[in-house]
Amino acid sequence: MTSYATSAAKAEINELRRLRGLLPPELQSWVTVEKTTEIDPPLIRCEELSKDEVEIAIDLVKWDNLALDQRNLLFWHEVARIQNDTIPREGWEMAALAIGLGGAVGELWVQDGVLLLLALALCGVSGYRLYQKNNSEKALKESIEADEKAVALASRFGYTLPNAYKSLGSALKTLIEQTPKKRLRKQYETRLDALRRSASKAKAQAKAKRSRQSPPASPNPIPNPTMPKSNPYEY
């Protein structure tokens, strides 16, 4: 039992070390990759710990059930969110809203109009910021943008464009199958649809580029029956 626990711990350390190696050089000094300590955590998420430190936290138990390429692309999705500056920050909004509401109730009691207006203004600003942070449509748009950037990041680490699209698409399909929450599953489905459109556009652009660079085709090409038809962008 002790031997199994030791080998499992060693595997976790090796995986975290491997993922740190997938960080672009410009992020390695201030982005950390750690095993999450939460109860029932998300598979992977990033959070700003301070002005100069961001953490990517991973549930390594769920993580281990994914294929290596799927892990890589989901990891680069979080990296892309960091680069796009769309990660959650330590929020002051809830505290400000509570202070504003408490102040408004207090000023109603003492009937100080100026302080009441200030308290209501604080409620309004903090409430609007909370709405922005929890706007699902905005969050989904940011996730789709991060998916596209994750594909670009994968190409920096040696992936071909078709393989990057296939790996991320496969990862999203796996998450759809494993997610019981309907709302979250719908978000994954929307991201997958957007990724398919992006892959089709990339395929068309690559085909157009090849046609511009290739010499004119032979008027009577000889078919090769041994070559199967395939679409490298499909997943």
C-alpha cells in the first residue's frame, strides 16, 4: 500500500513538472501549476493569487483519465486565458455590496441623504461588476477565444494545426460525455461547435494556400486506389 501511494505521488509530481514545462517561457516566472486541494473541484482552473502570481490548479484524479494530447490542449486553454487577461481575480465586489447595503439601511434610519446616495452608488457599482463577472455569455466568448489561442500555442510546441484541433476537439467531446450538469455541458457543446467552425476555416485557408503554391495539375491524373481519403481536421 505504501509502495502504491509513493508511486502515485511520484506520478503526480512528474505530471506537474511536465505541465510546467508546457508554459511559454514568458510565463514561467510567475505562473505556478499545482494539485488542487478543494473538495469536488473543477478539472482545471486558473486564479490570480496576487498581482504577480497566477496559479493553475488541477484535479489530478480526473486529469489522469484523459489522454496526453487532451491534457495538453486543456492546459493551454488555461494558459491562453492568462495571456488574454480573462482569469478570475480576488473579488472586492461582494464585500463592497454588503457594505453598501448595510450603509443604505443605516442611512435610511438616520435619514442622511448624502450618505444614503453614496451607499446606493457603492451598491450599484459593485452589483454591476458582479453581473459582469457572472455574465455567462461573456464568459463563453472568452472561452472560445481561449480555445483558438490554445491551438496556436500547441503549434509553438510542435503540434500540426490539424492535430491541435483534433486533440482539443476530442478533449471537449470527452468533457461533454463526463459532465452531468446540463448548463456546463451546453457550454462545452457550444465551444466544440465553434472549434469545428474554426477548424473548417483553417482547412479552407490551408487548401487555398497550397493551391497558390502548387504547380498546375496534370490534365489526366492517374488515380491511386491505395491511398484512403481522410480529413485531418475531423474529430
